[in-house]
Amino acid sequence: MNRPTRALVAALLLSGTTASAQAVRNHAERVQDRQDKRQDRQETRDDRKDVVELEAVLARFDAARAHQDAAGLAEVDSRLNTLLRQELAEGRTELAADKAEVRRDTREIRSDRREVRRDQAAGRPGALADDRHDLRDDRRDRRDDRRDTQVEAASQSVRRRIAQELKTLAGAQAPAQLDRKRALIVELTQLARGEVAGDKRELREDRRETREDRRETREDRRQR
């Protein structure tokens, strides 16, 4: 949430206009959801590109090994090093974003609970039902985001392990070492494919959140 939006939320809360403050908070969440959707689409494009590049590296490795092409194998080592650096950097960024989403979810849940208590105290059954629905949605979103954080952290751990082992195999020519290097390239490729599958799940969640945003907009209009 940017500074002007935070300031507006604070002003409305202080003025005691609860319904208006809730509407502003819902608007800020919708803005954030649109930003998350754009980010998820970009991550999907990046992950698909990673799969294509890793598949090309594996094909290049197999061709160089079959022809005993030392220069080709060295080129594969260099390309793998570059790709892993990029993926580790992307992973750090995505993991930080996932953790930030969990923190935001927690703040939204706290706000939802306050709204529920206010509705109960004020005897507003319609608003109470809406805000309880929001609370359930936000709890589910936090579960999803915690899962995403755990998955990304595990992926980063695998990438680091593969990167460290590939460093020890750089320039290796022995058959057993080349077998191991190929296995690591395959593992990295499978990891990237798994991330593309995860991206599809994220996009489905984005569509669900869009539907929730539309419902909240209708609720805000009803409460005016």
C-alpha cells in the first residue's frame, strides 16, 4: 500500500466512518491483487523461459558428450553457471515477495477480526455476514501464501545444492562425473517444470481473488 492510500485509510478510521474505512481498505486490497496478478504473469513467463533454456542446455550437453567435444562441454558449464545465478536471484526475490504477502495477509486478518467485533457490537447482521466471509477468504489466502513460501524456500535449497555440486564437476570428463552432471541438469529442469505447474495454480488463485474483489465491491456499494 502506498503512502497516500495509507494516509487516507488512517484518516477515515480516525473519523469513525467505519463503512467508508472498510471500503477504502478493500480498494487498497484490490489494487494490491492487480499488482500481484501482473507479477504472477511475469513469473510464469520467466519460468517457462527457464524450462526452454534448460532443455536446450541438456540437449547441448548430450551432443557435446556424444562427440567428445570438450569445448562444447565447457560451454555447457558456463551456461549452467549463468542460469543458476539468475534463478537463485529470481528465487530470492520471489521468496521475499511471498513472505511479504504472508505479513500482509496477517494484517488483513487482524483488520477483519476488528470489523467482525464492531459489527457484533453495533448489531449489523448484514455487515457481520460480509465481514465473516472476508475473514474466511483472508485466512485461506494466508494458508495459500504460507504454502507458496515453503515451496519457494525448498526450491531455493535445491538450487543451491545443485549449484554447489556443479561447481565441483566443472571441467570434468570422466564418464561417472558426466553422468552425475547430466542427472543434475535433469533435476534442475524438473524443478523448473514444477514451478511452471505451480504458476498455473497461482493464476487460478488470482482469478479466485478477482471474483472476491468483485464481491467486496458489491458489498461496499450495499453498505453506503
